[in-house]
Amino acid sequence: MAADLIIRCAECGTDFVCTVAEQETGARPERCPMCQLLAPLPGRARGIVKWFSRARGYGFIAPVAGPDLFLHQSGLAAGQAMPRGGQLVEFGMASSSRGLQAVDVIVLESPAKAPDAVHG
């Protein structure tokens, strides 16, 4: 007879339950439900848009870890509106002639009053 499993989250180390129904789908999660909700997908990162000039088509992201990243409008995921300062974004990173820059950027939240860029 199958039983629920106790699994330790690979992200935060918290124990969580993997139910029999979840096991029957063949998926055994490595991260707890909260980390699945909050953590970026593998190979991606999250950060806050410091500022973005709609007129110039570029700005910067302050990632959770590491130096600020350049964001050009061409780095936005298909169908994404231009971001505003203060918005939470998820992104990949790619090397360019000027160093690392954000690519495939997706806006995750729109604060009620995210400030528009002052730069342009």
C-alpha cells in the first residue's frame, strides 16, 4: 500500500509531504510548494527593475545576487510590456560585448504604483 512521503526541500531544507496522488502522477518534487512558487526556474534569476527608460529602450535590473544587469528592450520575452522601476522580474542571462545582460525577461508583478523611469 502506497503512503505519503516526507521529502526535504532542495531549496530551503524544509520537510514537506508528497502525497500518494502526487506520486501517482510520476512527479516527485525536489522543492516544497512555497519554493516552487517563489524560486525562479533552474537557469533563471529574479530581481527588481532599478529603472527603465521607455524612450531609450533600456534600463537596469538589480538581481537578488550579483551586480546590476543591463536590460535592453530586445531582452524582453515575447509579448511582455516594457517594465517599470520597482517591478519584480525573472530573467535569463547572456554574455554580450558589454558583459552580462538580462534576456527573456518576464515581469512577475506590477506594483500598484511602480514609479516610471526618470531617465527619459
